[in-house]
Amino acid sequence: MPANLPPQYHKAEDEFRGASTPGERLEKLREMYRLLPKHKGTEKLQSDLKQKISRLKDELEAAKGSGKKVGVSYRVPHEGAGQVSLVGSPNAGKSALLASLTHAHPEVAAYPFTTRAPQPGIMMWQDVPVQLVDLPPISLEFLEPWVPSIIRSTDAALLVADMGSDDVAEAIEAVLERLAATHTELVGTLPFDVDDEAIRHVKTLMVANKMDADGASERLEVIRDWLGPRFPILPISVQERQGLETLREAAYHLLGVLRVYTKVPGKPVDRSRPFTLPIGSSVLDLARDVHREFKDTLKFARIWGQGVFDGQTVKRDHELHDSDVVELHVS
Ligand SMILES: Nc1nc2c(ncn2[C@@H]2O[C@H](COP(=O)(O)OP(=O)(O)OP(=O)(O)O)[C@@H](O)[C@H]2O)c(=O)[nH]1
Ligand SMILES: [Mg+2]
């Protein structure tokens, strides 16, 4: 890669990587080509870009010609402390849930198969941003081919069930079966040992929505008997705004992370943005996230929080706890 490319080129490239539709990707590739200085040193890049543009154009043409969305694939760049997919049967209230927990404005409708593309939104739990991704529904007859790969690449899932429907059990079974057929297993607890590397286990909370509907409590009993051993189940009603605060917290805990605040020696704590790291992380792991070089230059840390006295000096391998304040001392 030639080093002297203009910053606008790198910006277009970043946008290309973040684009979620083939149309957007094509537009960004064309922009990159336009911005690329045309000289001997960029010849290889010019030809790569031209090839990519022509391949993508073919794909889009083929999709138009057959009237089908051929080659559509979506990627949702991860944001916040973790990404949680909204998975479930048609009409369960996934989009309504996204709309009530984030600032996103997905289409919500009283008929099934409303959502056609992934729609991300940021949900705050206290001061931690968690990314939710609304997805098209899954049923026995219908599964967008790109949906399992998004679910496999997220950190956790909410399995949204429609407690207003008499067919809720069959609908959930269909979701679980269709995903299992793609080696994607929704589970309440991640297995300790995985024999088959092809299988991706996704930590899941079941969200029993529409608890305001007639007959919902009876259906919940049936679902609890069946799936209670497999998933934690949280009853909610998006419509009545019941259980939503509990859900925010539960969704955060699904991620298996802790948050810590950093402090520069002699300065006040930076409470504007917590760092989030996997539970079990050490002071050294935090240092690595704060600055790439800190992993080599970190000498010790001082901590305010659980299991230490205020400002206690700790070593690099000290295990962090939620809400700790950490002052990193580097050489
Ligand atoms: N009674 C009741 N209706 C709800 C509740 N939550 C959502 N709905 C309604 O259920 C219908 C479907 O909601 P959506 O959010 O579009 O459902 P979805 O799961 O995104 O549907 P697809 O995009 O087709 O998969 C809408 O009419 C919502 O208003 C709830 O808690 N109670
Ligand atoms: Mg929807």
C-alpha cells in the first residue's frame, strides 16, 4: 500500500469497510478510485479497485435481472461494549423493542416480515453503550441467508418470543431449529468444552414479549416448563413498558464484561467514558486497551474499588472489578 495516499482516500476506505449494502460499497469504491492519485506507484491499487468495482457491478446487475437479491450480504460493525442480536419469529416485537431501548427508528408493523435488513441501535445501560441489532424474522419457511452469520458474529442474543400468539412454542422451535441447521446454537450458558469447532454457541436470554396480551401468562408457564432449563426467561411488554429496565441490565450482563474508569496521576477520574473488558481481565489488559505501548511501559497501578484500600498500589496482573478506578503508572 503506497504510504502517500490523501486522507480523503482513507476516509472513503473506512466508509467502504463500514458499508452494509452492496450499493453503498460500490459508491465508496468509486469514490476511492476517484481519490486515488494515478501514478506508477498506485498501479496495482488502481487495477485492484477496478476489478472490485466491476465484480460488484456484476453482482448488482445479476440481482436486478433475476428480481432477487443475489449476493446481498450485510455486516454490522461492532460498536459500544458489545453487540447483541435481536432474534425471533415474525411479528414478535423485535423492532418495537429496538425502538423502545435505543434512538433507532425501525419500521414496526402489525404484520409479519416487516424487517428486511439489519438495523443497529445503541442502548445505554447506566453509562455503558451496548449495541443492539434488529434482524429479519426466522421461521420454518423463511431465513435470510446472511442472518446466521450476523448472529454468529455477535457477542450475545435476545431471543424475542410473541406471548400473544397461540403458536409461540412452534415459532420458537422453528427459530432454534433453523439456526441449529447452520451450526448456530443459542444457549443460556456457554459450554465449558466444545467438541465440534464448527458449532458456534451464542449466549442468549429469552425475552417473553407481549405479556399484556390475553393468555400470555398461561403460555409463559408452558414455555418455562419447556425452555426454562435452557435459557433464562425475562417476561416483558414493550407496549406497556414493563420489564424494560431489567432487560437493559440483563442485556449488559450477557456480554460478560466489566467497566472501569481511568485516571491520570494527579488528575481527577475520567468518568466520561468507562472502558469495558472481559470479566477476569487484569490491570495489564486495561493498559493495553488504553494505549498500545502501555503493555511494555506499565510499571504498576493504583486502584480505588473492590477488595483494595483506596489508592492501593497493585501489580500488573491484579484482577479488575466492576466500577474500579485505575491510575496507570508507566515508565
Ligand atoms: N400487545 C402487544 N403488542 C406488541 C408488543 N410489542 C410489539 N407489539 C406489536 O406487535 C407487532 C409487531 O411488532 P414488530 O416490532 O414489527 O415485530 P418484529 O418482531 O420486528 O416483526 P418482523 O420484522 O416481521 O420480524 C406490532 O403491531 C407491534 O405494535 C407488546 O408488548 N404488546
Ligand atoms: Mg421487525
